Amino acid sequence: MNWISNYVRPRINSIFSRREVPENLWSKCDECGTMLFHRELKDNLNVCTNCGHHMAITPRARFAALFDGGAFATVKVPEPMADPLHFRDQKKYPDRLRAAQKATGEKEAMLVATGEIGRTPIVAAAQDFSFMGGSMGMYVGNAIIAAAEQAVKLKRPLILFSAAGGARMQEGILSLMQMPRTTVAVQMLKEAGLPYIVVLTHPTTGGVTASYAMLGDVHIAEPNALICFAGPRVIEQTIREKLPEGFQRAEYLLDHGMLDRVTPRTEMREELITITRMLMGLPPAVRGDLPAPAPGAETATEDENTKAENPATETPKK
């Protein structure tokens, strides 16, 4: 009995026991509840393959899918004064910043990069909602100004992906001052005759919507994105009336003239290439390269052209 208990039973248990499955292999869709394999979800740019729900995506992952070959160079952003108001709620503001930096791996809530899409050089900026709700602070203002200055310097269009809960309350009035600062940055692009395209993602709210997010030459939104200044719950409580279905969502705003397009994330790159080249007065993008001629093919073509031009040089048939 000891032999069975000490050897056979542990051996059987080891063969038939379940293997430990990593927790990050599957993700659940917030909309339809479908369990999605992480590689399948990543390949589809964090869009549910069952219902088309657009989940959050980081700026780096977005840029990797946007730029040709996933290659881009980040633009350095001037760092503002840390904790200018010495703000503290449940935590100190610097502690919240460090926690967000550790969780996201990013320095702040906006990333600026340069690269090419469809061989069209551009400057791009994207907000990270996972970094303190993508809130607009002094760094975000500096980032947009740096992106605009880089676009004017290189004579490139600027594409901005917005995702924010509004201004950053820990910086008080200094965060609200970024609204006029970013408006001036957008005006720099307009005076230089360069396109400014805004892609509004879920959610884009508050002071961001009241400034640079709605000043573009073209406004594109991802499906079902919440785009507003004050949220629907606040409006309902204020006017004490039930709001229409889908109020302040991308499709509702498109129907009422606030947006130009609503484009799925998986089609966004091609849409941006077409619009950017159109606004820059460039010909349609090259979709593919012709293969290089085979060795000797060029010489053979020249001989054929010579014979066509000089029929007398051809050997007469017997």
C-alpha cells in the first residue's frame, strides 16, 4: 500500500494534473463578453473580432501599427516643473505620477513621434488614457507645442490621437492654461499651410474637446467613442431630461455635423494615408513596388527595341 501511495498515485496525478495557464493569455470583451486570445486581439489592434468593440490601445502599439514597418522616432518634449502647486489629495501628486509611470512604462500622458505612413512623412502625437486618465497637464501642452514646432520645421502634417478625461486637477489653473497654448500651436500649423488631422478616440472629454481636439482640418473618430465637454450623466442631472440614444457618441456626432468620418481602427491607417496625401497635394500612395528586372532582361529589351526601330537589320527568313 505504501508503494501505491508513495509512487503510483503521485505519478498518476503528475500526468493528469492541469497545467498552469498564464492569466494574460485571454481578454474579455467589455461589450459582448467574448473571451479573446491575446495574440488574435493584438493582431486586430485591440478590436473585438466578434462585435467590433474598440478597446484601449497604448500610443506605442498604435504607432507600431500606423507607421511604415512600425518604425518611428520619438520627439523630445521639454519637461515642466514638477508639482508646481504641491498638490495633495489621498496621495501626493509626485507619488501619483510615479505610480502611473511604473504602470504604463511611459514618462507622461502623451507621446510624440515622427515617421512615414504610406511613404508620407508625418508628425504624430497620441494620448495615453491609462496614464492618469490621459489628463491634460503642462507636459501634454508642451508635447503638442513640440509636435507643432517639429511639423513646421520639417514641413510635415500633424496627426493627433486624443484620449483624455479633461484637464489635470493636480495642476489647477496651470492645466487650464494649456487650452490657449495648444490653440496657438495649432494656429502655427495653419499659418504654415500644413494639415492638422485629429483622430478622436474613446473617451475625449473636458478641456481637451474644448481646445486642440476640435480644431483640426479633418476630424475622424473611432466607432462608439464618447466625445463631449460635459458627460451625459451631468447633462441629464442638469436639464432633468432623458437624452437621446447614443448621445455624444461618434455616430451621433457624425449625423449632427461635428465629425467628418467614423472609421474603424483597422482601417484608420489607409484612411489617414489617403487624406494626408490629398491635403498635401501629393499623388495617390504607392501600394506596392514592382519587382526588380531579372539579370539580362534589360539588355534583351534594348535589343528588341533596336530591331523594332530598324527592321532592315533583321535576318530575312528563308
